[in-house]
Amino acid sequence: MYVFLHILKVIVIIVLILFVVTFGVYIFNLDMKLTAAIYPWLQKHYDKIDRDQHL
């Protein structure tokens, strides 16, 4: 029984930590800030790709 409660406690702590981290990302809009930071690199990469211009 003690092992089960210990595992359950660890799982609850991990879930709470993940919730706090994802909540912080949501509140501070960190996903879009990261996207804006790497967008110039992505744009350079995708501008170099040859495309088929036939319609």
C-alpha cells in the first residue's frame, strides 16, 4: 500500500508541475514569442526551397 501511495504522490506532483509550466507558457504567450524568434531562420530556409511554379 505504501508503494502505491508513493507512486500516486509522484504522479500527482509531476502532473502539477506540468500544469504550472503549461499555464505559464499560456499566460506569458511564450509559444508565439518563440515562434517569432525563430521565424527569420525558418523563412530563410523555406525561401531557398525550389518550388514547382506550374498551375
